[in-house]
Amino acid sequence: MRRPAGVVLFVVLTACGAPTPAPAPTPAPVTTTAATRDAVTQCADRLLYWLDRIRRSPDASGLDYQEMGLTGAEFEALTGLEALTGPADTQAREACARIEAQPKSSGTGWPG
């Protein structure tokens, strides 16, 4: 009984033990030099982003707070900012400072 050449070659190579590749080097830990932004700044950035969107495109005002990625408190602050004319940077930071000063819920779920 004659065996196909491919089967014989496979048996010979596996029996001889083909060299295994060297393990990949471990990647170095990623370090970032960018400073972490504080919660008040992140909140103010979100509010100012959505305020700008609403002022430029009134159809954005039909979104709810979840679609905007805001908390209920942030959405209330945004609603207050909408009544202002002109830049609202200071008012947004003040609103976010008040929001961040509020006690945080310890559990998950509504109304957290």
C-alpha cells in the first residue's frame, strides 16, 4: 500500500519536531503624559458641548439626557444654561461644581 507523499512528509516533520517560534516579547506598559481631567472639567465640557449643539441645531434640543450621555443633574444644569445668552463657561463650571459636591449614591440603578 502506497501512502501519498504529503502524508509521509507530515509524519516525518511532526516526528522530527519542527522548531517552535520564540515567544513574543511582553509589551511595555503604556504610560500617558496627558494629565487626567477632573470631574468638574469633564462635566463642564459635556454641558458646553451640548449647549453649543443646541444653539447651532435646534433639533438637538429634542434629545433627552440619556441620549446626550448626561446625568439628570447635568441635564437640569444644561436647561438652565440654555436661557443664557453668550458664553456660559463660568456658569457651567459653577453648576458642575455644585453637582460634584452632592453626595453620590452608593448603589446602582435608578435614580442613581
